[in-house]
Amino acid sequence: GKMIAENQQPFRVHQFHHSVSPFDGISYQMFFIQSALKEIGVSGSIFASELHGISAPRAFKFSKEKIWDCDLLLIHHSHGNPHLIELSHVEIPKALVYHNIVLPHFFRHDPVMAELSQLGRKQLSSLRKETIASYTGSEFNLKELTKHHFPNPQILPLMDLSRDLGQPKHKKLLSRKDAPKNILFVGRVC
């Protein structure tokens, strides 16, 4: 059934992440959550400080004046979030969706990313104070939230089962010499 608030208005859940782009994993999860909520009658918009190749109405540039109009704000957190202080001043219930932060020492070659990584870790303590619930996608991330003293973090296993998960067409891919090839890139090997 559809979720209705006490005042009979449809329940609304907005989402925020620092950046949104078409082929980014966090962005994809945000769009998936938005469509899954829409199926049960929960509306909501996606906001970001930086929009890369996506525009309204798919996602909106972050604005304190627009983001407050919801019943819950899901803050997706990975690396440092420059608008976290502004978000904390918006008086709406907030929940954390934690996507893990790569440790700064993995970015010795990239000082900007190392700084964002450090900022993201520091911001976890303020997010703990600002949020009413915390979610993540794995046991590994759950342990990290527990280590940062989040009360009762939960695993939110999200899968888009509507996508075709059938066997890839290997023979067809191999038979065409001029066809583009798929390459798997592994960003970090532990």
C-alpha cells in the first residue's frame, strides 16, 4: 500500500550526495531508491552539490530552500561533503546511507582525494549526531559505522532485480572483431 503521513499528504524522501553523474555507483543507487520508493507511493527528489551530465528534473542542484520540503532526507556519504554544515542546519529528520571511504594513504598520488578522504572520515562524527538512523551495504561498512559509534546501524541490501541478470553473450562479443570491448577496472586490490 501507499505510505500516507498523518496529514494525508504523500510521504516524501529526498536524497543528497555531493555529486551525481550518470555512470556513478552511488548515483545509480540513489535513482534506484527513488524508483523503488515511487512504486509504493513515496515521492522525493535527488540533490547534489555537483551535477555531471544530469539535470532537473532527474536531479537538482543543492539548495537549502528546496531540500527541506520532505519527511526524511537520506544523506549518502562517501568522501568529504562540503555542504554538510549547511545540511545540518536544515531542520528535517535525516538518515545516513554510508558508502565507505577509501583510506587517505591509498591516495598518496592524489592529494585532493586524500584530503577529501580525511574530511569524509572526520564528518562521520557530526553525521552520527545529525542522523536518526544509519544504513550501509555490507558487513565491512557496518563494522566501520559501529567503530564510529553509530547506534544500531543496519545493512540495506539493495539490488535492482528488474535488470536482466542473464548470461552475457560471450560468443557474440568474441565473434565481432570491430565491436567495442568491455573492460573490468578494479580500483583497489587488497
